[in-house]
Amino acid sequence: MLAPASPPDFAIEARGLDKTYRAQGKGEAVHALKTIDLAIPRGSFFGLLGPNGAGKSTFINILGGLVVKSGGTARIWGHDIDADPMNARGAIGIVPQELNMDPFFSPQETLEIQAGYYGVPKAERKTEEILKAVGLWDKRDAYARTLSGGMKRRLLVAKAMVHSPPVLVLDEPTAGVDVELRRQLWDYVRGLHAQGVTIVLTTHYLEEAQALCDTIAIINHGNVIACEPTSNLIGRLDRKTLVVTPCDEIHPPLNGFEDVTFAMRNTGAFALTYKTSEHSVEELLDRVRRAGVTIKDLSIEEPDLEDVFVELTA
């Protein structure tokens, strides 16, 4: 791959990217992407989230050359996907949702063939290194069809890395993968990120996105409706929940909490959900004491990414 004179500021940059799928039969045309602008910084761990049908896969498939855009521009590592498609494709590795591999090739053969597609000289191939990194070296000679679902998922990651791309896109990589294999996969991906690889992740496991991604964009109905550092995105929600465990059983309703959301928990505790811009913890604790409640324990629950996602895409 011919690299730019200096690394670009953005690993992926889309400007006015648009895609409309033509009507099939008596159906209507589908406007999957609506002139979106999205700039993914070099070296970031970037989350791309959205409901099913939001446009995430269309965006990824345009980058991978599987879907032809209707308008706009897209650049991968500084290379325009139309003007310089060979170098643009060489700068990105995509791990698809689907388990697409030849069942009669072994993992070692699969990686060697994939490296050949990208023109990687035999002396520069890292088949052994990659298979060891994803925990498949002991299965290097087994038919791919005999691998478990988690192993096949890891083999897809290995395939995407044969040409050492600076950008790796993971499209629902842990779907159907058990907890231990998921942990191994993320350990490997974190290692790649530490080496400078830009990671783009789509996932329905929002706790994964919150734990891994430094920046998150949310797509809905073909539009980017948010793109911010993860902490800023979570901070959008102007609410917290104060959970109070009383020393003695209480009998709701309690007076003095009409302007917050009061809810009992099955543990005997009660929760007060409030707007941080309107109330403070100290003020609410004063109200609890005035209501005659002796406090045994208390905690504060912060909003998480799932709360933000639901609010923005509802």
C-alpha cells in the first residue's frame, strides 16, 4: 500500500456520503445513508452504533467496496475510495458479521490465500504470528468447517489483519461468542490498538462500546445523530438516581418527592431519580430525613450508554 507522505489526521473521512437503494418490484426506494459527514480520528477506538437498519452496514460496505455510494466522498487513510481504490482498500481490514469462509480450507491456508489477494510477498507474511495471536495456531491445519463459532469469528479477525492495515473495522465481532472467547478477542484487539491501529466497532453490546471506545457515533435512519467522546455522550443525560436503604421498612408514598421520580426496589430500598441541573444529593438527603427516614445505606447510579442510546434513538 502506498502510504501518504505523513499519516492523515483522520483514518476514515466521509463527506456528504449518500446511498439510496433502488426500488425492487413494487417496493419503495430505500434511502439508507442521508449525506452523512463523519471523521474518525487516526488512532482512535471508535464506536459506530445504531438500531438495526440504521445504515451502519451500508456505511461499512461502501468503505469495503461492496456497495457503490450514490453521492459524496469517502477517504480511508487519506486515499479516496474512487480516485485511489487500491490503496484505500489496502488501508482497511473489515471483519464482517457473516461467517464467510471456505469450509474446506484450514486457517493457515485461509490466511495464506488472503495474503496473496493483497499481494503480500511470502517473506513478509505473518500467518504464524497472527494465528498465535488469535489462539488458532493449534488449529492451523484443521478444516475451517470443524471450528467452533468463536474460533471462526477469530479467524475472520485474522483474515482482516493479513495485510497489516492501519484501520480495522469490527462489525458485530462478538455476536454468538462466549464470555471467555470474547475476553480473548478484546485482549488481542486492545493490543492492536496499542500498536496504533485505528479500531472501528459496531456492536449491540452497549457495555462493550462504553468500556472500549473513546469516541462514539450513533446513526439512526441514515443520519448521524451524535458523535462525541464517550464520556461527553453519557454526560448528555441530565439525571442521576439516588438509592436509599432505610433502617426500617417504609410505606410509600412519601411526602415531599413530587418533583422527582420515586420508585421502590425489591430489596426494600427506594430510588429517587432526579435532574442534576435542578437538584443536589444533599438537598434530597435533607428531604429524606425530614420524611422521617433513618438512612442505613445509600448509593448513586449514573446513566450509562444504553440510557443515552435509548433516549437518542427512541
